[in-house]
Amino acid sequence: MSAEPIKIKEKKPGQRACDEKDAKGKLCVGHLKRWYTPSEDVVQQVGKDVEVYRCERCHTLYRPVPEDRSSAGLRYEKRPVNILGDFARRGPH
């Protein structure tokens, strides 16, 4: 296990690409993917069952801010569905 804490950045709402800069100052721009199998060090630092994203190029870790509602399928709004499979309307229309 490493002695120094792992650096985890905040993922901005709607952010899909890495904004980490390399030694030359160029942006990585790698795709952020949900990391379902984090290492033991990461689990100890951020906790169990926490949403973590990892850049596919530089492997920088990101944690979404609470205002981020862009997580695919995780923070959805339940809506009633009628027998035909259409969403039921709310209120008079």
C-alpha cells in the first residue's frame, strides 16, 4: 500500500473528458469512464460504494460533485408508465 494519499479530482457537471495537464502543459483529453473495480487504496480513501471515474489515458481519478446529474442511469427520476408503455402525463394537458 502506498504511503501518500491518492489524488482525486472533482468531475464537473457534464464533464466527459480529462482536464489534467502533462509536463508540457497539454491537456490529456482522455475519456472519463466509470470505474467499477477500484483498488483497495482508492476504496479506503473514498469509501465503499462511491462513484469513481478514471481517465482512460492518464488514469487520473475523478469524483462527481453532488450537483452533477449526468451520471448515466444512476440519478434518474421515476415516472409512471401507462399500460401502453408511454409515460403518464402529470397534471392536466
